[in-house]
Amino acid sequence: QVQLQESGPGLVKPSQTLSLTCTVSGESIATNYYYWNWIRQSPGKGLEWIGSTRWSDTPSNIPSLAGRTSISRDTAKNQFTLQLNTVTPEDTAIYYCARSFSCLGYACYDYWGQGTQVTVSS
């Protein structure tokens, strides 16, 4: 059974940097067959893809996220991290890490973490 678990601060002040870690068990993240992603969901909104280890240099198609994200991978610890700079209250959301794979040009997600609530407030 593949398991993913998010960890990090639940409260971040505006202008600070949010750093979240996803710890993976049951599957090595050293290979590139699977995609390891960060996704978030704000109240009343759908899921927003933030980025993945596979496309670490690819900016998000969400304008408010472009240029502010950094995804890194630590294969020794089997973890990957999200760094989101200069956060604002609009970044308040539940943040998920999830595994995906390519299926006919689309990304199919099979395993998700339980999510972690992040609130940006002073």
C-alpha cells in the first residue's frame, strides 16, 4: 500500500515562505515513472495543480502561483517538498500531495495524502 503524508506549518504569516513536506512509503520516488505532485483546494474552489517533481522548472498555469513555487526531491528520505514564496491570504487552502501517472496524455491520480490545512493570516 502506497501512503503519502503531508507535514508542515498550519499557520503562515503573509509574505513568508510556506514549506511543506510529503513523506512517501511503499514506493520509491527515485524513479520518474510516477509523478509526485502538489495540489491544493480552497473553500468553494476546485483542485488546483501546483507542480510536481517531474516538471520542477515548469511554472503553474495559475497566474498567482507562477514564479512563486519550487519543488524539490530528496530520494534518500523518500520525500519531496513544496516551497511557496511570499504567501497571501489567497494561498489559504488544504494542500495535498499525490501520485500520478500518464494515461493517454492525461494525468491519473491514484494515491493521495490526507491533506493539510494551511492558513495564511497575520
